[in-house]
Amino acid sequence: MHIAWFEYFQIISFFVAIYCWKGLKACSLLAFIPLLVIVNITELTGINFRAFGWSSNYFIYNLYLLVSTPFFFYLAGKMLFLTKKETIIFYIVCILCMILVFVNFAFIQGSRQLNTFSVGLIEIMIIVFSGLCLVRLTVFDQHELNFMKEPYFWINSLNLLSGLITLVVLGLQSYIMINQIEIANKTLYHAILPAINAIVYAGYSYAFILCRTQKTRYSSPL
Amino acid sequence: MQNAKDQVLFTIIAVIIILLFLGVLFLVMLFYYNNKKGQMSKEKQLMRATFDKQLLESKLEIQEQTFGMISQEIHDNVGQILSLAKVQLGIMEQKQSVDGELITNVKESISLAMTELRDIAKSLSSERLQQLSLQDSITQEIRRINRSGFIKVSSDVQGVEKNIPDQHKLIAFRIVQEGLQNIIKHAGASDVKVSIRYLDDCIFITIFDNGIGFDPETELKKREGLGLQNILSRATLVGGKANIMSKPGEGTTLQIQMAYA
């Protein structure tokens, strides 16, 4: 079984999440554990797809989009500290997005090619929610925050920056593959995304450690 | 063909860099806003600490003045009346007989002393002042001063009293009380007029006396002018303002303007 270098960061991130589960629970981020299980299974299967006798790994990544999206939205909802009214609107938007992702998977792009529409939609939603969460964290918290010690800041700023890059790279995935657009003899996808993944999951690990050290802060509502 | 691919690659990388730049710019703006908020929060805390300190100082000043006033009132009024009662009892003792009229006089003196003591107690109790309206507290103080017969104080009220926070009511009353005490002690006035006007957004209190007057600027600079400074600073403490207008020989007018909340 082959393990790509960036997958080590994802595996480490999963173990750190388990180690810091109490902190994650206090910070309402416990859903990261099942999400990281899904991420690790997807990446390991996706990289070793030939071992399973598959000709392409798009199916597994499309499935990942379907399964991981509710977790991403759930976490975003937790980090946004929504009021009752906002929660209703938020969940309506999320359910609509998930329906679109499912419809795309089942009827439009199908399971055999990468669901770039779904990727685009999900990344846009992640960018918007991360931005909102950062604004909420900065504007609505009455006290000055030390961003460097704020797990929500790390998670959302990494989601925001990686979302911007992923939106372009994965959104243009089909075009990049067809036209063989390469950088340093690697497709743009393989040149950029592993590094982004490594940075994001290393950042997540740091955020989980911060959750563990700051769990008392989140044990009462902000 | 390769050139076209390079151009596409360049465009994609440029778009990524621009988007990343915008993302980082957004984060930098959040950092900047957060720092500003921190600075403002610190300034606010400092202002609150200064305000609390001033409030405490003001309370201590009021307490000191209150003790002085109690001492003076007991010495000048109650003490005098009880001395008179003692003299009357002494006369009865010397005469070795029970004079009905003298007993009545002694009873009246003691009753007057008790009334004076009750009035002093009422005017000093902050709790009682908070239970009463500002107008009632000022009217009771005026009645107490009038009863002493040293000076004639009249009052005039326009409008209806609105809901005033206890802290504001107490400080406004103490300002009026100090203003009246200053007139009794220093002004040599025979007539004092207290006017209370309840406006839509503030209370306007004016105390006018026909006393000897003084130059406010000169008095405020003196150490003895501390009482006047207290009046001004206390009004500021509850977001109001006080104005002292006077000229030698032309009496004095003290104006106090204070918001309801």
C-alpha cells in the first residue's frame, strides 16, 4: 500500500484529534474526528485505487464529496454561533447545497468523472462560511482575541485560503487534465494540492492542540 | 502549442496568487480590526477606572461633608435647644417648685430638638432619598431650612418628574444641598429661590440667592473654593453640567443641568 507524503499530515491530524478529543468536544469540534476518518479512508483508497482493480479514483472522491459535506457544514454551523433564526436559514442553504451535490453525482456529471460543479459549490460555501466565521469571531466577540491562540481562527483561515486555491485547481481539473497543463513535469493538480493539504492538516493539528489547552474558554457560551 | 499551455498555466497561477492575496488581505484586515478593538477596549477600561475613582472620591467627599454638617447641625440647632431646655430645668430646680408654663416650654424645646434630629436624619439617609422623588427630597430640605428661620427659601416646579436613576437623583440632591448650605454659610442672603424644570431630555435646577455674591473665577482658583469645584465635578460625574454665575453685591445663581439617564 502506497502512502503519499501529504497523507502523513492527515493521519497525524486524525491522531491529534483523538488525543485532544476533550478539547474538541469543549470547542464543539468533535465532528472533526469522523470527518478525518472519512478523509483518511478516501485518500488511502484514492491513492491505491489500482490495488482495488479500479481504472479511476473519481468515484471515491465523488463519494467523499457526498459524505464529507454534511460534516463540513455541521462544523461551520457550530463555529458560526448562529441564532435560532440564522440556524434555520443556514440549514436550508446547506440542505439545498447537499441536494445539488447529490443531483450532480446521480444525474448530471455522474460518478465516473470528477464532480467539478460540486467541488466548486462546496468550496464556495466553505469560503463564505469561513469568512463569516472569521468576521463573527473578530467583530462580535467583545474582547480582543489573540488570533494565534484561537483554534477557530486557524481552522477558518486555513479553510478560506485552501478553499480559494482548491476552487481554481479542482474547478479547472478537467481542463487541466485534458490539456495536460503541467508545472515541473507534474500536473497542476499534483503540484499544488498535496502541499495545500499538508499545510491545512498541519494547521488543523495545531488548532486541535489549542482546543485542548483552551477548552475552558469554550465551556461557557461566548 | 506549448506557448499556449504556458499562458494558461501563467493565468491559472496568477488567479491563484490574486485570490490568495485577497484572502491574506482579508485576514490582515481582521488582525488590524482586532488590534483596534483591543486598544479601544483598553481605553474604555481606563476611562471606567478613572470614572470609578472619581465616583469613589466624590462619595468620600460627600461623606466628609455630611459628617461636618451633622456636627454643625447638632451644635447649632439641637445643642442650642437642649441647652435651653437644661437652663429651663435649672430654673425649675432653683425655684424648687413645678411651674406649669416652664414645663410646657421644656417639653416644646425637647420636641423641637427631636424634630430637628429627625429632619437631619432624613436629609442624610441615602436610602430615604432614593425612595423619594428628587422634588420631594428638595422640598423637605427647603422646609427644614425654613424651619430654622435663618433664611427664607421658596421653590418653583415646572413639568413632571421623569424616572431618574438613583445615582443621578442622589448626586443632584447633594449638589442642591451643598448649594443651599453654601448660601447659609457664606452668602448672607435673606431670600433664596429654587426652581426645578423637568424638560423632555433633562432636568434644569436653578438656585438663586440675594446674598453678597462673589467672583466665581477667583473663588474657584482658591483652595477654599473646593466646595464650588465639587459642585461642578459632581454634575460632570453624572453627565450633566453646573454653572455658577455671580458678581459681588449682586447675589448668586447656580444652574444645574442633568440628563435623565
